[in-house]
Amino acid sequence: MKNILIALSVALNLLFCGFAMANTAEEPSSANELMWTQVKDGAQGVTTSKGQAHNQLINTYDMRVFQLRSDLLAPAIMAALFGMIIVFVLFIKVNGISKLHGGFSGKMVHRWSKFDVSIHWLGAIPCLLLILTGLTLLAGRFFFHPYLSEGLWAGLINAAKLVHDYMAIPFMFGWLLMTVLWAKNQMPKMYDIKWMLYVGGYINFGPFKGKHPDAGFANAGEKLWFWTFALFGLVICASGMLLLFPNVFEPSRTLSLIALVLHSVSAIIITAFSIVHIFMATVMSEGGMECMVSGYCDENWATQHHNLWFDEIKQNGTLTYKK
Amino acid sequence: MATMKFLCDTKRCIECNGCVTACKNENDSALEWGIQRRRVVTLKDGEPGEASISVACMHCTDAPCMAVCPTDCFYRTEDGIVLHNKDTCIGCGYCFYACPFGAPQFPQKSTFGGRGKMDKCTFCAGGPEEDHSEAERLKYGSNRIAEGKLPMCAELCATKSLLAGDAGVVSNIYRERVASRGSNKAIWG
Ligand code: HEM
Ligand code: SF4
Ligand code: SF4
């Protein structure tokens, strides 16, 4: 309904340009009608102004984009962040975490190089800040602004934009390096299907209890996250570049609006996955966080969560312990 | 309350750019170098059927710029004029993408670090600052509405092609003109 109103009101404004109404009193002159149609189709003329897009009279596009952002995308990104946190906290309350059965062995197995750990954080820290600031840009006016004074809100949204702009750059490097360098370990295998059926052995009740489906260097859940991140990371970087450097890429106004929507949709997906990823690494999987701190994992963690990988490195002699 | 609108009679506009100059002069204090709030566009320049039209912000009833702004810094006055708060604006450019008329303009071209504060036609109605304050003059330009006057561009239009005022009044003037034109193909109305 609202979008119809917006469309109507814009149409009304267009009438005020004086083209259409010029002929309402008498029979229409076809030349005027034709020009009016061309104007609505974005006809360009001549102007002395150097302003952006100033030679075009009217730019038309699908006005439903505003409703899409306010009624769907903005609540969705709130749900993807805060909703997912609530869901996960409840899940852990009911289900409990995945403990190491044999406790910690104290023997630390080499899993990631120092370089791998650094590119992970090169992407991850900006990603977190981009999520928080992006959420403020998309949903802040609906969810935060009503509760803040104008001055506080202005400060918050200004900071959000600045942080978002600057964090985008390291994020893109992190995304590119991770996507390219880690893809070989993330290829889907047959045993991934079984891992999915058992939800990775993380469910602590019913038929799932105590199960440990096979997993290689990465399990099926991690692979799903990796490819989601690779794909939507690409969309988010590409659309973000259009929005960040319009002077370089010169996107049309309509393309910029499309980029904005694609950017938000990808952001919602990446946000929801990031919350799951962070919960898995820090709380759910005991001993998991160590991998991205030192690059080493406990031997018991390796055999419990990545048995095929551990067997493989033991066999081919690449297994190294921390000295 | 009135609902303020602009109307440009293309049969009268002679592309003299008087409105552009009037606006520039009236709002000079607020306009950064290179920014122009009003422009005249000529279609079919030099061909039969040439027509010129003066455009600035149309003060839309359900304004797209207002709907898209992530900072929610637009507001509508009781006269239906669409204004914005430059202190809250982050220069993201969303309103420029959304505006059908290309009204929002920026001092810088890239969004990286901000394009600077968005500027557009205020219908000579200033901004959120106190009426006729120095802050209002420097950020938004003149405030003729508070003095009971209409925008300078329309007031100075030599052919009275550009009309500004309450939508009902303005469109009545226009309708009378069209009705009394000898033929709708006539150039001078
Ligand atoms: C995890 C990564 C990212 C997330 C979650 C994210 C999220 C978001 C969200 C939700 C918005 C608001 C969209 C709207 O208002 O409809 C936004 C705006 C924006 N994003 Fe991102 N984004 C990410 C990465 C990037 C990257 C890599 C770039 C640049 C290459 C970028 C550039 C922008 C720009 C330019 C805007 C417009 C606002 C502004 O000018 O600051 N973003 N982002
Ligand atoms: S800036 Fe554009 S969208 Fe906003 S009120 Fe003016 S003409 Fe309408
Ligand atoms: S440039 Fe300013 S006014 Fe325009 S949408 Fe962005 S914050 Fe709002």
C-alpha cells in the first residue's frame, strides 16, 4: 500500500513539471505526449549545470525498494544478529556444549600457519565491525534513533559510516586471501552428507548423542560457512565497491540502489552465519578457539572433531607437535 | 495548511537561467563551490519542439529521499516542504540515488570518508536551526518562507514560467493559462 502511495505521489509531482497537464484542456498534441514519454524514460537534455545527473530530468525505478528495506531487510538484519544470539544461548542452555571426551591431552598439533591465523583476523575483526556498523546504517533509524537524542544519534551514525568505510578495505584483503588460499581444504566430500545428518555430533540427546561423524581438515559445517562466505563476500565486496567509489565506477543511480539491496541481503546472510561461527568456535566446541590463537590444536580435539585429517597427517608424516 | 509546490510552464520557459542565478545569489552563504540547487534542462536543443524546464527539489509528498536516508535526517514542514538536517547527514549519497529529480548534490564525488553534507533546494525555507540565525544562513541559506515570502527563483522568473506556492493555487493559475491559450500548439501562452 505504502509503495503505491509513494508511486502516486511521485507521479503527482511529475505532473507539476507541466508537461502532461499542458494538454488536458484540449486534444493532446502528439509531440508533447512523445516528449513526456521520453522524459519518463530518462531522456537527457542540455544544461549549463555541472551537477551530478543534472542533464537528466527524471530517473524512474521500482519504488518498492524503500518498503523492502524498511519492512524486510532492516528487521532481518536485527534478527540475524540479536535473534541468532538469543537462539544460540537458549540452545546451549538446553543442549550443553561439546566437551572433549578425554579432556585436554596437552599435546598440541600444528593446524594453521602464523600467516593463516593473521589473514583470519585480518578478515574477522573488520567483519565484526562491518556487521555492527552496517546494521546501524540499515536498521538504526528504525531501532535505535527513536530512543536516542538527535545529537547522540548523529554521532553514532557518523561514526558508523566512517568505521564502515575504513574497515571495508582490510576486510576485502582478508576475504580475498582466505577465499583463494583455503579453498583447497574446503572441497565437499561424500562423508560430509553423513556429518550433516548427525549435525556434526553436536546434539547431546536422542539418537544423536555421542555420535562423531567423520570429518577431514574441515567438517561439512565449516565448508558450508566457507562457501557462503566466499560467495556472499564476493557480492558484498563488489556492491560495496560501487557504493564506496562511485567516482571510479560511475554506477547509475538505479544500479546503486540495486547494489544497496544486494549488499544488505548478503550482509544479513553473513551476519547470521558469523554468529553461528563465533558461537561454535568460542563456546560450543571446547578447545576450538585455540586454533586461531596459536595455530595449534589439542590432539584430543583433532581426533574428536577432525579424525580423517588427523589420520592423514599421521600417515603422511606432516604431523608436527608444538615444542 | 498549504502544500507548497513548484510548477514550470515549459511553454513559457526561455532558458534564461534567471532562476538559477536568483537561487545562487539568495542562498550563496550555504552553497559550497560547484553546487547548484536549481538547473534548467533543455530537451531537443536546437531542434523543432525544443522545450526548457527549470528543476530543483520538487518537495515530494511521499519523498523517496526521506524514505531511504539511513540517518532519518529529513523532515517535512507544515507547509509540505521537505528539509533536512545537515548536522546528522553523513554524506552517504542514498538520497541522490533515490531522488527521481537529481536534486540532492554533494561537495565531493567519492563516498569514501563521506561526500560532505548533502545540499538541496529548501524552497527558501532554511533548515532546522532557529529562523534567520547565523547557523541557518551558513548551512541552508535564506529563509523567505519565515518572512511570508515565496522562493526567490519563482519570484524573479521574468516570464512567470516558474511558479511556486500552494499546489491548488499554482495549478489553478496554470489551468487558466492553458485554457486561454489559443491553441495548445502555440508557443506563447
Ligand atoms: C562483512 C562485511 C560487510 C557487512 C556485514 C556490511 C553490511 C552493510 C550494511 C548492512 C549496509 C547498509 C545497507 C543499507 O543501508 O541498505 C552497508 C552499507 C555500505 N557498505 Fe557494507 N558491509 C560489509 C562489507 C563492505 C565492504 C567490503 C564494502 C566496500 C568495499 C562496504 C561498503 C559499504 C558502503 C559504501 C555502504 C554505504 C554506506 C556508506 O557509505 O558507508 N561494505 N554495509
Ligand atoms: S530531494 Fe528529490 S526525492 Fe526528496 S523531496 Fe526533493 S525531489 Fe523529492
Ligand atoms: S547523504 Fe545525507 S541526507 Fe542523503 S541519505 Fe545520506 S545521510 Fe541522508
